[in-house]
Amino acid sequence: MRRELLKNPVKSRLIKKAKTLFLAAEQGEDGAQSALAMLLFDYSEILHEESTCMSIIASLKEPMFASAQFSFGRLFYCADGEERNFTTARQWFELGAEHGDSFAIYALGMIYFEGHGVERDLSETMKWFKMLQAKGSVRGDRVCRSIENNNLLPHDLRQEWLVINRFIVNEGGAPF
């Protein structure tokens, strides 16, 4: 294996970068979890059979990596073409939500509202937004009240989702 890495310096650098980001993410360094998820996703074709990267992906399922779980899910949710996979996105969002990530909770509400990879289900949508509401989220509260009053327009919720995604890309952090 070492000989193969010497033959492929790009792969070697990517593995080194993944290890560095993983250590930074473990230490709680801002942005390291998202950067690690993006690196593993963007270069999955190169790194897919690499045992180091597979063990890092397995480690991302731990509670301390809730932000990376959301980021990984978002990459599958927003991908183009064959890489887009709502089922895989939902699985990563569920992990992030289980570990308390507000973005992941919101994303699950959207998945069930839109019916992406699942049956469209307003009660399941409400479950996720109530969880967000319980965390003190103004956005979660607004969506719950709108659904309860039957005045939630699909366009409004989609627009909100786009705003949140733009915020994630441009600012980082939580707009909740």
C-alpha cells in the first residue's frame, strides 16, 4: 500500500489532509467538521477504498461530530446527478439530529415536507419542527404555528430552506 501511495501523490496528500482535518475536528476547531465532510465527499472516488478514510467516515457517526453529520447529509441532499441521494442524506441528517444539530433537525423537517426520498408526511414534518421549536428556535416555532394554523405555503418553507443554505455557505454557524 505504501508503494501505491508513493505512485499517487494526490491521493497521499488527500489522505494527509483528511487526517489533519479529522484531528482538528476532534479538537472542536471551527469549520473542521464541515471541511472534512466536504473533502471526503468531493474526493470519494479517489478515497473510497482507502481504509484510513473509511475509518474516519465511521468515526463521523460519533455524537461529537453532529456538525459533520449534517454537512455530509447536506452534500448528498444538494448534489447533482447520480451523487444526489436523499436516502443517504436522510440517514446522515438523522444522526446529526439524534446528536442535537439544529440544521439536521430542520433538514429532516424539509425532507418530510417535500417528500424527498420518503412519503410526504406533515405529521413527521411537524415532529422535526417541534423538536427545533423545543430548542428555542424562532424558525422552528414559526413553521409549527404555520402548520397548526393551516397557513404554511410550500413556497414559504422552500424559501426559508434556501435562505438557511445560503447562510451556511456564506456565513457558517446557525441562523436559528
